[in-house]
Amino acid sequence: MARRLLGDRAPAAQGTKMEKRWLNRSLRAGLVLGLLYCVYLVSTQAIAHWYSRNGTAESIRKAIRFDPRNPFYYAQLARVLLYSPEGGDLAEVIRLFEQATRLSPHQARYWAELGGAYELAGRSADALAAYERAHQLFPNSPEINWQLANFYLRAGKTAEALPALQKVLLGDPSLRLQAFDLAWRATGDAELILAGMIPPDSTIYFQYLSYLLGKRRIEPAIAAWGQLLALRLPFEPQQAFPYLDALIEHRRVEELAAAWTVLLERFPTRIHRSRFDANLITNGDFESEILNGGLDWRIRPVEGVVVSVDTLAFFDGTRSLKIRFDGQHNVNYHHVQQYILVQPGTAYRFTAYGRAQEITTDSGLRFELRDAYDTSRLLLTTENMVGSSGWTPQQLEFRTPRETRLLLLSVLRPPSRKLDNRIAGTLWIDRLSLTAIE
């Protein structure tokens, strides 16, 4: 009986071994076939890529034949046909972009390009659907929002366009000026643009202000400044200086005074004069940082003159302003200046201290006060400082005309008319003040 059982098991074992051999051979064959197929795919994809690099319509068509499941080649061919000098078949362009979206339905760019092709063909409803599909897939893309905004504006959908342009502003700084200009050309509505397009970002607000000022749109700029302040966005005082310069240029003195008051309140440690200080000159003792703009000192460079803050020579405090001439130029100098807000019909006293060291030529330095817009109203100068002297006060008393609300204070040196006219030497100035004496 035992022998019979052993005899039955032998054929079964042989059958199992045969099955294992066939299974192993099948697996090996499958692996070989899979490897060959992978080699085939890699080879065809490499050939397709090689053809596509040529960039011509004919070569891209060959790439599609070798790799028909790659959406990139359909979109590439559509672009080549769309922008070819001869002009491609728009129906074929649409078909190619449609195929790209079918093969890659989550690629936002293909949908946006399909929307553009539909729009060219006059299929506005299809174009809107394609653009909005692209926007759903990539809602913060600056490129897609730019295309969508342009489509909305062409379709007269301003309310929909402005939020898309806002995303362009946030996503691509290089498109900001174009976006501002597009919105203005499309709407011409400063209030609508400010409410619907400009995001609460101080950098973008100041770029928008710069755009408006460059277009000489002062009223919209004033409104944008007000909105910036209402949002309490952080910024540096120097960012506001171009706006203040525009207010000066446009003679908007009331707005200038209001804007400067805001800066005084926001930056009390940076701007050395509060609105309650009797001295109307900002940083008249040079103890604080010179901001070089606004209603602080403005110091412009000029050849032959070096201006610096001196911590070794001063009238009082710890600093003064030092102006040194190199003796090589007959300088027409007026490059240290400050605008000063004043009241019309008011008596003022101006005082400054100057120290001269070996200042040559007959034309030395002096202080000049004048009406910022019309010198026929007010033009005053102190004594000419030449040679060498210790700290000496310079003083002027005057009453502002009823039209005068903004003065310009300058350190002045008119060019000499004599043969020996190249100025050398150094002037220090300190403790400048302008106070009402009534």
C-alpha cells in the first residue's frame, strides 16, 4: 500500500516541476517583452523629442507620429501654426489645442491657449468656458489671469476683469505697469480701479502712485494716498517722497501739509520736528538722519563739492553740516535745500549759524529764502560769507505775502564773474531756525 502511494506521488511531483518551469519561462518572456516595449517607448519618445527640437511644423508632425500620446507636441504644433508668418489653419489650431486638453485635462496653459484660439474664431462662449477652466485649474497664475482679464475687458465685463488683474499685480511685478495702464484705458474710472483692483499691499500702492504721477493724474493719486493711509499699510518715509514732490509741483500745499503731518506722526524718531515745534525747519541742527526728500533736507551732488555731516565741528549739539569746495570749479551752487510750510501774511525770523574757513573768490556762500513758486513775491538772502570766520549768526526778518504758503530755503553760491573765480574752502552750518514772531 505504501509503495502504491509513493508511486502516485511521483507523477504529481513531476507535473509540479513542469508547471514551475513553464511559469518561470513565461515570466522571463514577459520581462523580456516588457523590457523590449520599454526600449521601444524610450526610443520613440527620444526620436519624437529630437524631431520636436527642430521647431518646424513638419518636424513636429513627425514627433506626433512617434509619440501620439504626448499633449506637448499638439500644443507646440498649434502654436507654430498660429504664429507662422503665413498664418495657419485656425480650425486645425483649435483641433490641436483640443487634443492637448484631452490628453492633459489638468494643464491650465492648454485651456488658456484653447480659449485664445476660440476667441480668434469668434466662438466667444467656448472661449469664456476655456479661459474659466484654465482659471479654475490655476487660479493664481499671473499669465492666465492676464489672458482672462483681457478677454473680460474685450467682452465688456469690467467687474470680472479687475479681480483678475489684481491677481496679476500680486503674482508678477513685471506686469504691474501694463495692468495699471490696461485698467485705465479700459475704464478710466479711478474709484473703480482703486476699489476693485489695487490689493492691500504697500509696494503695489506706491507703484500705482508712481504710475498715476507719471501720467499727471494728481486727483486719483491723492485718493490712492488716502486709501493707503486708511488701510494703515506699513511703509518707509522715503517711499512717500515722490508723492510729496508731485504735490509741490502741482501746488497742492494743503495736501502737502496733511501728508507731511502724517509722516511726522508715523515716524517721530526719524523726522526731527513735530508739528508742535515752533521751529518750522526740519532737522535744523542736523542731529538726525538727513532724509533727502519731503520737507526734510535735500542734498544733491555736484562736481567739485563734498557735503557731509561733521561730528567734530558744530555750534551746539553734536553735529553740523559741512560743505567743502575743491577749488577747481566756478560753481553755481544751490544744492542744499529745504521746503518749508508757512502761513500767509505772517512775520517770521530766520536764524542760522555759519563758520567759514578759507573760502576764496568774491562770491562766497549765503542763505536764500524765497517763495517756492514766485520769487517776485518773496526773495531774501543773508550776507555773503567769504574768507575765514568763527560761528557767526545770519538773520532775516520778513512778512510772508498773502499768497505765500511754501518757502524754499537754499545754501547759495552764485558763480563769480571775475577771472579768479574757482571757489575753494569750507563752510559749516548749524542751528537753522524759522519761527513766527507774532
